[in-house]
Amino acid sequence: MMKSFFTPAPAGLTSEQLTARQERERHANNSIAILMSNGPAPSPEALAILQRHVDGEISIEQAIELTDAMLLARYRPAAGSATSEPNPAL
């Protein structure tokens, strides 16, 4: 079985909740495995966002938006800085 990057499911979930959580966790773990096949592990901040998705706190769309915002904040050139290449993340 593949290593999980996420905390175990809390006790007390219904069978439907547990099944949905396991599906989200499987998709998130597969995404991380694909990412790591060609690069480094995701940052702790990115894993925290994915953990919130796995736990059902946020949708995948919200996780994508939060991750995009985190990356833009981290890598967007400062206003007024000279750059010869456009920022592909914009």
C-alpha cells in the first residue's frame, strides 16, 4: 500500500463519510506521487491545504485556488521589478 501524507481519519465518521474521505485521500496521494516522480515533495503549506481537502473542510476547487494564491504570493515578481520574461503563473 502507498504511504499516505495525511493524518488518519477521525473516529466517529459514518461509513459514507469515511468512504468519501478515503476517496479524497487516494486522489490526493496519487497527485503527490505524480508530482514527486519528477520533482520534490510539496511544501508543508501545500500539504496543509490538501489535508483540509482530504478532511472535507474545503472542495478541490477551493484547494486549487488556495494553492494558486500561495504560489503567486511566493513567486510573483515584486511590483516594479524588471523581468525579461512574463510570469507564466499569471
